[in-house]
Amino acid sequence: MAEIQPVRGWRYSPALSAEIDEVVSPLFDVVSVRQREALYQNPLNSIHLSVPRAEGDVPPHEAAARRLAAWQAAGVLRQDGLPGIYVYYQYFRLPGTERELCRKGFMAHIRAYDWSEGVVLRHENTLPAAVNDRAELLAALRFQTSATHGLYRDEAFELEQLMDEAILDPLCQTEEDYQGARDVLAVIQDAGSIRRFQQALAGQQIILADGHHRYEGSLAYRQARELAAGPGGYTGREPWNYHLMYLTNAASDDLRILPTHRVLRELPGNLSDEALLARLATYFVVQPQAEAQDLPELIAGRRWAFGLYLGNGAAYKLRLRPEVHAELSWATTPEVKDLDLTVLHFFVLEKVLGIVGPDAQRTWPGVAYVRGLAECLQQVDRGEARAAFLTNEVTMAQVEAVCHSGAVMPAKSTFFYPKTLAGLLFTSLEDGANASVFERYFLAEQP
């Protein structure tokens, strides 16, 4: 099903690759305002292409296009001479643990499949404004500045041996990125090995783990190019038919999804803590707890269980009364209804707080999404929020089940960790961008 192709990647020059920590950046949807401002101070940092800003009277996307052309002309970015599969390993530790994990994957072009084709599967909805921004940036640059994250499944770990061999000869590596991870990039340019990657994915569906807005931006850009070319005006092999994706094995033990908690900036109607607890008791067993720090451990592995913190040490364990689950009336699949976060959004945001329906909840400014426990508690104690609802992480099995059901999860359900970086690898969408004397080896129909 999934067609992947090697690419002639664009990378920073050898001198800059030796100092790669100085030019990589977080992805556009996770980089904070403070991080952006710091990174903008380096005129060669990749943030200028992935999250461009206006320069004087020049709009952001045009400024990025001018900068890209200047970098290419000056040799800041250089294109590799041969097409390849780019191996990307991330070595990391989870917060509070000492064991080093390694998420293994590779970057390649994947055909930009429409959702209706059932090859790339999603689990989140997108915001049109963000999709349009990514599509417009692609149109301005004709250059992909970061890879989205996709998942294939290979219980036999067939490709890991090839990747393990390649990573011994890295192109570049970070000392430690903003997440505390060490990122290592290598390349496989042997035609036979590349065909093994293509064959391994040819019969697979790909789950889009991270980067829904960037992927839909590629779809929109491809559709615009098709429309401009007209019937018979393109072959389907042009680079703009493809999308840069980082692919990892869903069967790996080192694939991690972290929880994303819900912090309520306000309570509708200025609801008091006592009134909130009374309404929650209609649907949940509410148990006071001595220590808010213990809440994650108390709910770990327990179905439909949550922590609640109201400030000044007021902590509670919530567990849905099993008999009320049948009241969950959203028009979605059983796989989605079974999720903890669906339970939280339906019974807390809709039934208790009156924010009715997923669409209204996605746009309601009263909820924020926070990953760290300490930050959740501190925001409530500082008076920046009224309540924090702590959640368990979504499992990989749940992600796969929801994707194959054809439905989507509530907003901000997954946080795959660590995030990939922008700036390690770029690819061009210009016609002939990946052409080489070896191109014919990779264009045969996939098995």
C-alpha cells in the first residue's frame, strides 16, 4: 500500500553540521514563543525556514523563500549527490528515570495519500488555519523543512539491522537537544537496501503519529499543483506528489506516548470548587487524597480514572461510575468511546461544565493542554488556572485501534516523545529535485 522513495536530501554544510545543535529547532507546533525568539538570533538557524517571521516589510513566507535561496547559493545548505534513506535515532530518558531508550526510525518520501485512500491513517482533526499556513509555506519554498512522524508495524524488526549498521557512521549528531535527547542522523544509499525498505512498507498502512497539519498541508499543496498542471499535465512522479516522513516501528518497546493533562483556566459560570465537586459526583466516585503528587500513581493503569487538583493541597481521585458510561452519546466508534480522554471530555467538559460537543471544546479558550505534573499543580497554585485534571497516557494499541476504526480522538490526545527536530534534513519539491543516474532503480511499481 505505502509507497516510499529515497531522497537526495538537503543538509547543512559540513562545518555547520559539526555544530548541528546551533541550527536545529523544535517543530512549528511545539516551539514556544520564548524558544522562537532565542533561535531567531542565529541567522542560520532552521527556525527561519520552518517558522519564519516577517523581515521589515517582507511577509514571513516570502522572507523564508529569500533566505532559502541565499543559503543554497552560499552553500549553507547543500544537496547530497545520491538518493538515500536517512536513518534517524533519538536516544533519550523519560523524566525521572535513568534507563536510556532509543527510538529508531528513518526519513524518506512517502506518497501524499488522501485520507480516503486508507493508506495513511489519522487519529486527530486539524485546524484549517494551521493547515493553510503549512500549505502556503510549501508553495513559497517548494521545500520541506521537517518530517512528520508515521508508524508502520514490523514484529520481526526486519529493518532495524540495516539501520543499526548505518548509524555507526553518522552524518551528524546533537550533543543534547531541547528535550534532553541525543539525535543521530545517518544515510543508506545502497540500492538493494533501499528496496528492502520499500518492500517492507509496500503492504502496510501508515498511522500518522505526529504532524497532521503538516501532512494535510502537503495534501493541499499537491492538489494545487495538480489543478495548475491540468489533466495529463503531470505524471504522478513529481516530487510535489510526496511528503517527507519519519517512520518508526510501532512494535518497538522504545516508542513512548506521554500523557497530556487538561488545565482549566476558568470554570463556566464562575462555578465554585464545592459546586464542581458536587456535579462531578453525579458521574464519578470522588475520593479526597492527601498528596497531589501521588495522583499519577493512584490512577496509573486504571480505566476511566483521573486526578483532580483544585489548589491549596485539595487533591482528588476521580473514577467514572461504570453504569453511566452508556450515557456517552457522541456519534463515534466504540474504540473512541472507550478512551479515558473521551470520558473526560464528555462527562467533565460537556456534562459538568456545559461545553457541548467536540467542536466547541476544541475552540474553547478555557482549557489548556499541559504535559508536566509540576506545571499543572503550579498553575493552579499560582492562580493562573482553576483546576487541573490529570490523565493517563494513551497506549499504542489504543492509537492503532482508533485509526483502524476510521474515527479520531479528542484534541491533544497523544504526545509522542521525544519530538523530532527541524533542521537535520530538508527535501526539495522542485521538479527533478531528486533525479540522479540511480533514479531508475527506485521507480518500479512497488510489490
